Amino acid sequence: MAGTAAVIGGSIGGLFAAAALRRAGWRVQVFERVGVPLSGRGAGIVTHRHLLDALAQVGADTSDLGVQVDDRVVFDHAGSHFHTLPYRQIVTSWDRMYQTLRRLIPDEDYHLGEMLAEFAEDDDGVTARFESGREARVDLLVGADGFRSAVRAQMLPDVQPAYAGYVVWRALALEADLSPEMRDRIFDVFGMFMPQGTQIVGYPIAGENNDLRPGHRRYNFVWYVPAPDADLDDMLTDDSGQTHAISIPPPLVRDEVLARVEEMAARVLPDVFRHILDNSERPFFTPIYDHLSPTFARGRVALSGDAACVARPHVGMGVTKAAQDALALARHAAGELVTGLQAYSAERVPLSRAAYERSQMLGRHMMQAPETGDPTDGRNNPNMEEIIRLTAVADF
């Protein structure tokens, strides 16, 4: 069937779900809890063939999508290149992806500042009720509202994200702010550094407004750092003494938390990555969580993207997985809806589990001690070849 749908969540995953359903003939409304436009959030996104195919299928413009990198280069603590894997990939920015998909949804069908309060399902449809007092009566409700999903909280209340024991620090540096020597050593490659217990991934992305001109681009910095539960509680506490649940808004991260990570960077990182961090905008961190819903659909309600499953960012598949969810959802919803949604879940749960399990494996690889050699110099990770080959690769 092609009827009416409400998509809860107006970020990239929700936009993909809405665009795919619209392409299949559905009348779709998108409801985003944040009251202001989302442009300007996030940093880098690694693309995959599956993602490029999905963008084409929903009618998105993929011209000038991002920066092409040809090689993955591993650095040691001295800042030397010591391993290279040729691997061509386009890396883009959150802004570019969001804006590309946002253009596919008419403004009158995209609603900001609408927080879902609850939903009620009966034999004929679903009623979504929002904290504003607004209601939407639809045939299909899609929860694409992230890993803290309000839809999943009602549908599967026992499914809770589990903290993985480490965080990811992110930052962006302007290409123009880097020294010529450092820029020549790091900027045009997918760079990696992997001593025991931590890992760096970095790559170039477009500048503001998708500026791809040399000298106007940015470098995306991603650093995985262990943080035991007690340390995480402190990191999630702002200057007022409030400890935030799950994550903390970047502007509220205390200066002393930043000072500690900068001190660690001075000790641990190669000079090229220290230079990126020293010349970046204010870094921010996100705790790493795992969750996999046992089903992605119940009745007329479906989960998509991070609401359904979060795979750690080692696999670089958050957006690609959301795109694949969206296409499968639209395809299976074409027939009898409830039966189709069960088929959607049966298809997507095992594939999401594959990404979920690989991401956990890569996390374990990061922590493993070398059999011989210095664990801090970045040359002796016993799983290095597999980490280089499988990081940010969608081959399933």
C-alpha cells in the first residue's frame, strides 16, 4: 500500500526514510524534536557504494559530494608513514549529506520543534501525539529518531544503549590553518594511528558550504579514547554540576575536561595529529554505545537507522545503514503493511547485526596488546591489517 506516514526524526536517517517512502508514493510528514534547522551539525561521513546507490534511488544530487581519497596511510608515533593500503573512497560532511536529503522534502511536510509524547495504534492506523498538543493520524509510523529514540522507548522499552567503555573525540581543522609541511604529510589521505587502547582516524572533507577548492577544505579528526564509567560521569558533568545522561552538549564540556585530553594528546599522538588538534575548532566528545533491537517493526510501527541499531563508528556505516533501512522499508511497505513490515525487519535485523558485530570486533582489536614490541608506537597492533582493511568498509 502507499498511504500516509509520519517519520519521527528529521536528521539524515529520518530524511532518508521520508525520501524513500515519498519516492514509493507515500504521503509523508517529518517531525523533528529540535526547534531550529539542523544544518551545521556533525563532521565527516565516509561514503560507500551502497550509500551512493541509495542516494541515486531517492533522487538525490550526488555531484560534488565530497573529497576523494585514494590511500589509507598508517602513521607511527614518530609521525612516519609506515604502511599504505590503496583504497579509493569519497568522504563527505554531515552538512552536505543533510542538505542533499533535506531538499527532497517539501518545507510544508517538515516540522521542527515537535517532540513525540506517545503513539497509539489500532487496526486502522497510528495516532502520534506530540508534546505541543499536535496529533498526526497515519497508516505508518517510522521511528528514525536516533539511538535515544522515543518511538523505540515505547515499542521496546527494555532495549537500552550499553556504554562500550570509551568515547570518541571529534574536531575539524581548516586546511588553511595547517602548516604547509603538515598539510603535505597528512591532508590528502585517510590517516590512521593505532597504538594499544586508542586509535585515530582522520580525513579531508569539504569546507563550509561544500567548498571543495584546495586551501578551503577541512580535516576531520576522530580519536577513540578509553573512559571508565567514573571518568565518563565526570566528563558528562557541566560547570553547573549537572551530570547529563547519555551525552553532553558540546558547548557544556568543561575546560578542565578539554585540558586533560589535550595533555593526553601531547603525550600519545604523532606530531601530524597533534597539529590537527592544536589548529582545530573546539573539540567535542561522544560516548560510544551499542544497541541492536531484536525486531525493527511491530504492527504499523517501524524503526530505522540508529533508532533500530547503533554500530560503533569504526565501521563508518551509520548513514549507509540508515539508507539501506529506508530503501528496504519503502520496498516492503508496498504490499499489505503489517506483513510487509515484518518482512522488512526479517531482512534488516541480520544485516544490521553484521555491522554491529564487526564494529565490536574492531573495538576489541583496538584494545589488544601486541605480542612483541612497544604498544605505544603504533607499529605493533596484532590486528593492524584487519583494522586497515575493515575500518569504514561496507562489504556486506
